[in-house]
Amino acid sequence: MKTEEIKSLNDQFIINTYGARKLALTRGEGVRLWDADGKEYLDCFSGIAVCNLGHCHPAVTQAICEQAAKLVHVSNLYYIEPQVQLAELLSSLCFARKWFFCNGGAEANEAAIKLARRYWVQKGTPKPVIVTAEQSFHGRTLATITATGQPKYQKGFEPLPQGFKYVPFNDLAALEAAITPDVGAVLIEPIQGEGGVRMPELGYLQAVRKLCTEKNVLLIFDEVQTGLGRTGVLFAHQDYGITPDIMTLAKGLANGVPIGAMGCTDEAASGFEPGMHACTFGGNPLSAAASLATIQVLTEPGFISNAAQVGLHFFHLLDKLAAEHASIVEVRGKGLIIGIEFKDAVAPLIGKLLDAGIICGPAGPNVLRFLPPLIITKEQVEQVVGKLAACLGELEW
């Protein structure tokens, strides 16, 4: 089908939660995508930080095909071989020793919220309140939009679940004041993605870890967007020399096959017992096999470090561009999660870039966000920045 045919069917049969869109993307390879009319694009958004290996990576495609020919689904009423192999592999790469698998990031954060609350009940000292950061984003379920410190996601869905507090990101004094005796956990993103690619100030995350330990509350890192190599290390918190008690993952975990994960310490895992939480599709044979293949590629020697080096080149070029354009307020991020804050709304610029064959997206009204596949090359980055410069010229920003 052509784009207009796809749009027509969408308008007839799909609930309008995404609004009007310009493209129907039908094919991908590496960093490139093609729409239904045959136009080629450089993908600098990766399906919102999902296709970290690029589109249709051969190792992941092979794993999916082989597993689909063997067994797609049973349920977690039975042991699942690829699931336990995935848990073992992930545990070898980070602090977490126990895992719960689900379908995506919101579910992973739901699991973390439930575990944090249940943990303190199991200890005989219920502490149900969870502190999160303003401008955060943790998902679209009722609990996770409530955890999200942005009222625009909550409006119209009241009454919201109780038991959440919000403090400004990077404000340690506000966090300390918020940790009252009924607080059992702090849930934050190491880098705020949807909130504008906002970076932690020097020493902030380390101070949060220290404060949580002193106050006897659990620390949860939402690494749904920052994990799996996106920041130039496997998990963003590893660059700060600290570990949380609980971590959530999704997006890049299986390079496009839906899967989410919550990992935690043995101690935190004691909060759950059989029957306290479950997920029909979580960690099924197909998604777990895809995730195994994805992690194996990500952890090949030099893969993530190369992405980090390309990210540095991207920042260098963007900093030069910012020096030439007064419309750019700031370039920020780490590795290949990059935000460019402008004085004006970025929607027109995103449209111009799309017309020029570059797919990217926003992080709030004034922030242009790049989340390219980690396989993007320096030469492709130079193409992207060149087209960005041309689009800025056309808009006369």
C-alpha cells in the first residue's frame, strides 16, 4: 500500500491517540528507513531509543526466526530456557541478581513500584510513598503517569493513585526534605529523556545514592531510555560509580521486539513471593531469544565504545553549530542521547528535517532530540548536522 492508503485505514480503524503523521515506514536496514512511497531516511530516533543495533540486525533476525520455528510462547507457569539464559547474562553485566520480565517500560516501572512497596510490607514497616523528580517520565499506566512528574500526562485521568511525591531534579536538599518516614523508595532517571534530555549535575547521583542508604530507602533507576549502551556505557549509572537497588529496562533490550525487565538485588527481591506479581507474555521464548541476541551484539568488544566515540563527534559538530546560531540555547546529553534546546518550539524544525530525509523527535516543546542507532557512523553524523544547519537556515533561526 501507498502512504495515503495506510493513512486512510488508520483514520477509519485506529483510535486517535497519536494524531496526524506524515510517514508510513515500511522497511528498514541499519540506520536507514524507507516509507511506503519509497523515500529513504536516515533514522536518528531508533523508534525512540529502541533499535540500538539498527534495523533488521542479522543476528537478531536469525534468533527470532530460529526461535519462532521452535517455540513462540508458553507462559510463566513453566520454566523458559531463553528467559533464564537472559537473566543470567544480564546479571553478569550489572549489579542485579534477580529479574522480572514483562512487555515494556511502563510495566517494568509498575513492577518496581510494587516491589518497593511490598518489600517494606514484608519487613513489617510499610513505607508506601515513592519520591520522583519533576520533569520525569516513567510510563503511561495510571501508576506510572502518577510517578511521572509532568502534569500534562496526568490531566483528565483523575483520581490518580496515591503515594507519590515530586522534587526538582538535581535538588538534593529538596529530596532530603521529601524523605519522610513513610517514604520507601526514590525513583529517578539517570538522565531525564522525555523531560528534555536533562543531565545530572556533578556528584548528584552519587549523593542520591548516599542519601538513600542513610535514610534506609530503596533507590530505583529508570534506565528504560538510558540503558543498553545509549549513553556510551551499557547502563548509564555505571558511569557514575554507583548502583541502585532496583533498575528498570525496556526499549533497546530486544532491538524492537517488545520486552521489559526489572532487575534488583537479592535483598530487594525478597519483597516478592509467588503470586504477588505476574505477566503472561513477560520473557516469553521469542522476546527472550531476541534479547539474548541483542545483548550479545551490544557487548561485543568495541561496540559500545565506538558508539561513545561517534557520540563525541556528534557533540563536537553540534557545539560548533550552536556557536553559529543564537537560536540554540544549549546542547546536552551523553553518548547518543542528545538534546538541543532552542529558544522556539522545534516542531517546524522536525518537519523540515523529515522533508530532508532525517528522522528525529522532540523532548518537550523546545528540545530537539537525537537517539540514533548505536551503529551510526561519523560520516552519517556529518550528513545529519549538515542537513540540520541547512534547515536552520531555511527557517532563518
